[in-house]
Amino acid sequence: MKFVAFSIFLLINASLRCNASDDTKISIDFEALLHEDNFPSPRFNKFSKQTRAKNYPPLSEFHYPISKSVDTVTMLRHDTNAISVVDDQNDIELKHSVAELIESVGGLPDHPSENKNAAYWGKLEKVREMREITIANLERPAKKILTNIMQLPKRWKDYTMNDVAEAVHDEYPGQHQADFIFDLMKGVYGRIQVDDTIIARRAHAQFLHGIVMLADLNTWSVSNVGPYNFGAKWFAGRARPEEIAYKIKTGELEAAPEWLKSKIDNFPDFSSPEKFTNYEEGSPRHPSWPAMHSAASNISFWLQIVMRLTPQQLCEAKKVDYAVAYARTIAGVHYEDDNIAGLDMGQEIVARDLAGYLEGKYGTAVERTVRKMENKRFKWEHYNPLEAC
């Protein structure tokens, strides 16, 4: 049913976009046909409206994807403080279909439901549980608290739980992957070897086609993935955990199961939505799914293409990517499946574009890159975060 509804929607959406002028407000009443009930399932609304948008109703399931309505896109871009509003149907940086990318990672995420046994409620509970664990152990060693959840990257081995949450708080994009590259090139993880069938060797000692090339690819991957990730965010419109938890706390959202209501009622110091997170400002002002920190964490894929990694080096690279992703749940700003979808989507986008980039920048034969990528792809659902390196 979900797939059929999504497919019907895409067809109608495409038709409306093709026939709409820039100043047309597209009617969206038809979408009610795709729903079996009238439960107003909440969507992302964590942004402030300026004067001209004060009378615009809260965004609901009928407003997402935002590309359905020029009015919605315009309002978000010009009359709110929402971040990086990407219209999946009209953005200069998008070369691939965002809808196809969403399908490649398993389809759209779920949302709050009247069904008290719906999987969504368990996902929100996992965030709440991790937040309470973190709050109770802020200054304790993360490696002890997370011992049954994941291994920490080498640079994080002495981090507290608070350090882990803050490590992914407004840091420079790709910073942790850049730190890993630096350590890798210094021999922290053993002898390194660039694959000279992919990146041409100019001399025995490689600098431009060594650390400079790796720095270039790290920046390129984040920049390339970003617009698609945000296109998917504004397509799905998933509310942040803090938004839904606070609605449950205040009684605005009554659909949650009683067991979850009770746990959220007892959440410590929940006087505002932001208090659900590790950050004073709370979650970022863009939708939750898929997670951008996760999508940008794909060094464990592309590094395999340009280098000949040892099993330990690959294991350590995966630890970095996964830790950056999961730390956002520790901070309370993402559901776990936001992270997995982001990790998978980031890899998918890089896999689609890496061969062309390497050909244009480094003269690498497309066929060689494609052939190697075919043997290096993996799904994060199958990753064991307790895997020993």
C-alpha cells in the first residue's frame, strides 16, 4: 500500500509541476485520497516564521514534499529561518532524481501514527533511552557506556559521553574523516598504499596524489552529497525527535502509546523541545531524515576505491563513519534509521558520481573505477558496530 501510494503521488506530483506556473499555488487536496484516515500525522516544523508567513499553517503531511507547492518553497526560503531549503524538482545542483535515491535506501521514513503498535514509537523510544543514558553519564567514559553499542574511533577513545555528542555539533564538514586521513597518512594504521591503477603515480613519493588527493575527495564527497541529502529531507519532512517528544509531553499529540507517554513524562528537565537534545539550540532547522552527518560519512567507501586498504584500515574507516552518524542519536537530534538511511544514501550518491569525478580530475578510466566500486559496495544495515579491528 505504501509503495502504491508513493508511486501514485510521484505521477500526480510530476504532472502538477509540469503544468504549474511560478505564481501558481498547487492544490494538494488530492493527497487525502492516499490516506485511510484523517489522523494529522505531524511533520517537521522547527523554524521561525517572519511576519509575512505568520498566517501560513504549520506544515503537515500534505505540504511534503515541499516541491508540490511553489508557495511552500517560497515561504520557507524567504519568510523563515529554515536551513538549506532544497526543492527536489528545481535545483541547479541536482542531477539525479531525489525520489529514486529515496527508493534506493528503502523508501520514505515512517512518522507518528494512530497505531500504538507502529514501529515509529519504538524508534522514538530508542532516542529517548539514549538521551537518558547520556544525561545520566555525561562525564563518564563513552567507551564504557557504549561498550555494547559500538566501538569508538581511536581519536575518541578517551571521550566522555558529552564529548561524543559535542564532537558532531557544528563541526567543520568532514572534520572527523579529515582527522582519519591525517592519521592514516602518518602510519597510525600501518603502511599505506594508493592504488596506482586508479590514481596515477607521478613519483615514488606521492604528495599531490597522496594526502592532497585524499583531502580533495573528502571535501568533494561532502559537497556532492549535500544537495541530494537536503532534497530528500525536504521531500520526506520527518519531524525531529524533540518535536514529537515535546508534543507528547505537552499533550498536543495523544496518539502515542501510554508506555511511551509515561517515559517521556519522566524525562529530566523537559521544559522546552530543545532540552531533549544535548545542544542549547536543539536540533538543526531542517528535517530529520536522512541524516546529513551520516550521508557525509562515506570515506569507508570511496577510500577503498583510491587506495589498497588493509582489513584493519577499512575497519577503522567504518568505525569513524558509523561513530559520526550514531553520535547524532546520542545527542538526541536523530533517529537511528535517519543515520542508516543517510549512510546508505551518501554511499549511493558517491557511487553514482565518483567515476566521472576521477576521470575529469585525475584521468582515471571510468571502467576501472566502476569495476572496483562493484566489488566494494556494502549496506550499512549489515555492519556490525562491535566489529574488532
